[in-house]
Amino acid sequence: MRAIVAYDGSEFHGWARQPGLRTVEGELSAVVGPRLVVAGRTDRGVHADANVISWDDERPRTAGELNGRLPADLAAIRCEIAEPGFDARADARSRSYVYRILNRRAPDPRWRRFELHHPRPLDDGLLGACAKVIGGRHDFRAFTPSETQHVHFERTVLEARWAREGDRLIFHLTADALLRHMVRILVGTMLEAPDPDRLSALLAGAPRSAAGRTAPPHGLTLAAVSYDDWSSSPVTSSAGRS
């Protein structure tokens, strides 16, 4: 079986099960069983519009059946039978994330859990130039914590762009795979100093200390996961969200 799941990450301690803590994996495992696989392991406070899970099951499940046992901040959007051997993580070809920023002096209490409030003006042109630099294959070791189990730091970014919607700026990134905190450190670095030349130098294998701070988790959402034969699809957009 496989399912597309969405969740508000505000009250979860990330994806992975942890003793005594409420996690997305913990809630889902209680419903579908402990042997589930996920396409994207989100950190504490990060949201998902369309993450993908897979698990072995002797009988078909429906989204309604799962949602009847899941909490209000976690839902199955679609549930279906997958081909034999389908693995939500290993079979994924790309993951898409969005980072949402409210760029005006006054905050918006309605979206405070889903976007970063940045009251200072931002230069859309410089941010766009930075995004163009990020596209392609680079060494992203500057954009992941120094203490890591990763050995290889090269990743291929298929799309990187900023889009403005009124007072809101949204960073879109799609990559074959991502390092931990990669999107958040990219965003934090661009917000501190939107300099394409500096960013290009960082993408040549610079150390973590050379990049900027890590942007807060609540602005980040896993938007979609793509496979050879299908793709999860984001939840229908609403005001302030893409």
C-alpha cells in the first residue's frame, strides 16, 4: 500500500519515532503498523502537503479508514494499492519543498504557524539571481549541519526559484535528494545576504561555517514527491499558500 499524507508539523517532534515524544511516524505506525517507509523525513515543526508513505498490508485500506484513526493535524489525502516492491523512499525520483515568507511590517496571525515573518524589505531581483545559481549539481556541504552521517554532499537541484504573491515570497526547490536542513540553510543564507557570487562559492564545497543561519522550520513544507510513473500532488492552495 501507499498513501499521500499531509500534516501540520507544529505539534510534532519531527517524523521519526522517539520514545515519549509525539511524532508523525509514531501516529501513522499506530494505524498502519510499524514497518512503514516515508519519502521525506521532515524535522520538528516542518509541514507536509503531500509526503508519501508505503507499507505492506494484507488488505486494501482507504484514506477514510486511516483518517478515522488519525489526529486532526495529520491526514491521508489518498490511499491506494502499490505495485509489488514499491518503496516510498528508494523509488522517489525527486522531492519538492516550498519555504513561505511574509514580507511586510505587520505579521499575519492566521498563518504564523506556516510562514516566516520577515518585516525588512527584500530584493526580489537578487533573490531570483541566487535561485538561478542553486540550480544544477553542486556540493551542498555548506548547507547541512557539520555533524552528519552523510559522506557524499553532491545533490542535483532540478528547480530553484522565488515567487512573489503580494506581500509573500515563496521559495520553491525540487531536487533528486536533499541533505538535512538544506532548504532552510539556503533560505537563511539568502535572507542574510542575497549575493549570487557568494552563493556560488559556497556551492563549491565550502564548510558549514561559511554559510548563513538556518531559517526556522515552520516556514518549510514538503510539497510533493515524484516517481517514474506518478507524483503526489499538493493540497489545493489558499490565501498565502502555494
